Amino acid sequence: MNENLRLGEIDGIPIGMNWSILFVFALFAWELSDIVLPAYHPHDATATYWIVGIVTTAMFFISLLAHEVSHAVIAKRNNIRVRGITLWLFGGVSELESEALSPGVDFRIAVAGPLTSFALVIVFGVFGVFIHQSAGISGIIVSALGWLAWMNLLLGCFNLLPAAPLDGGRVLRAVLWRSSGDRLRAGATAARAGQVLAFILIALGILEFLAGELIGLWLLFLGWFLLAAARSEHSTAVMRSSLAHVRVRDIMTKNPVTFDGNTVVSEFIDHQLAHYRFNAFPLTGENGQFVGLTTMSRLRHVANNKLNSTRLIDIASPANDVPQGSPDEPVADLLTRMQSSPDGRALIVDGSGHLAGIVSPSDISRYIQLCMMQSRGRTDNRS
């Protein structure tokens, strides 16, 4: 999910938001301020409804952030780098740069979010009871805390449904992985369960909408998102299965050409670009060290009046944002890091720290197609 606004960092993890979350924030704030709170406390002032409604909505999104941060913190403690957390229309996304190495780690990362939500149910519930028993405190605050407890309970329970990409799908994958020893097959099964849940949500959404309930539209959108995400996970699981025993050195483009990051874009286009047929360009600094990666797509977005003043490094993805791997690493492990890369490429570094190769999505696709053709050829020969 694309991040539009950086909010800061928690435990070294970048936190951002997508503009789509503003729609949900406004919807929740309106529902609380105009419907829920007035229904329980009809004699309070309109300004009170809106102040409490907006603060309560903000607290809910803080709860949602806590849910995602718990995933990320557990991942970091198990030596899995977290690229960042992004809040968006359907909740939050924690971007992990690699997969768990064991079912136990996979399980712990998955359950951390729902357990955090359930802990917040207790916190808000206990706080609400305490305030309810205190004299002189408005009942509208108790109702707001009750709503927060209820919403966190829904969040935790929904995420525990055994269907990827929900947390429950990760739990299911971990359990199946533990019992079968086959992580890829377990992931594919969890993804298929996600598709089933998505179709159920879509069907419920249609029925609710036909019955005149606007929540049906929300269920439709949620089901559509889950279906797309589950299909993507299933495709990834199938791809990873086909690459399970393949090493990076088998598919990488070896000894890639590097370019001076200080080269001006206009000079690069006029004198160098035509000599090469690839679309990604590793950049080096004055000492020959890798400093970034630029692509044909990034070059196309440079305005005409900036071609003579923009250097390649100015439009490049910084070195820290480019996934790196080793030639002997399984391609399946590298693939996860590539998916979180802004340019979808990875640079391969040998034991001495030198740039040994580059891997692009087309390299992986070409290898899979080659394997399919070879397999078809072997089948034809046997027949």
C-alpha cells in the first residue's frame, strides 16, 4: 500500500498513512457524532457529540496502529526487518522484508495483532467501568469507551478468521506448516481459504445492499479487497513453490553495468542510454560504492526543463531501499524483499562485497517460463 504521508517512527519503524484513511476517519467520526452518541445521550450539546466523536475516532485509529506495531515489533525481535507500517482504507499494513524462518515465529507474529486488540478491549472496558462509578463524569465518555472496546473486539475477532491475508490466515499457515513441514503448501491453503471468505463477504454485501443497508457496500469493498489480496498470495505461493530449489545465481543477470550517480540526466540520455537494452541502472559514487538504483520509469518522469540540472542520483532509489541478496540465496527468499522494493529489483553482492548481479521480475518470469517449456518438452518426448 502506497504511503502518502509520513507520520513518524515507533521503535525505528517508519509509520505512514494513505489518504484513503481520511475517508474512513470522517465516516466513523460522523457516525459517532451524529448517530451513536446522540442515540444514547440525546440531551447533550451538538459540540460535545462532535468533540467526543472525533477524539474517540482518533483513539480507534491509535488502537489500529498499536495492532500493526505489535506485528512489527515481534518481527523485529525475530530478526525480520520491517520496512514500515501504513494505515489505509481497510486498516493497516506491516511491510516485512522477509518471511519467518519457522512456524513458531510465523505464529507469534500473526497472533500479536489480535492479542493487542483484545488487551485494548480490557483496557477500555475497565477504564469505562471505573469512570462509570466515578461521580461527576459525563456518561457520554463511558459510551465512547464502550464503543472503543467493542470495535477492538470486532477488529481482533475478524482478523483471527482463518483466511489469508488476515492474521488468522497466518495462524492457519503456521499450524499447517508445523504439521506438514511444507510452508509453501500451507500458504497456498491459507490463501484459498481467504478467497472463500472473500466470496462469502461479497455475497453478504450484495444481500445487505439489496435489503437497503449501506453496510452492504462496505462488505462488498472489503470482500473485493480480500479476494484480490488472497489471489495475489496464492499466486505468490505457487511461484515460490516453483522456485523453492532455485538459487539466485541461476537467474540473475551477472556483472551488471554500473553508472556514475553524478551524471546529469540529459547527458545520460544523449550519450549512454541508447547503448543498453535494460531498464535498471545501478549507480556508484566517487569511491565506486553502490549508492542507488534508477530506472527507465524514473527517467521518463523528469521534466524537460530539469534534464540539464538533475543527476541520476537525484531520481534514484537510495541504496538502503534497494533489496540486496547473495548468489547462493534461494530465489524464494529474495522474492519477498523484491516485492517490497519501490522498483521491484534486487542487487546481488558476493562474499567480497562486489556487485555480482541484478535480479528483476523479468528474470524470474523468464526462468519460470523456461522451466515450463522444458517440462512440456520432456512430457512430449515421453509420449
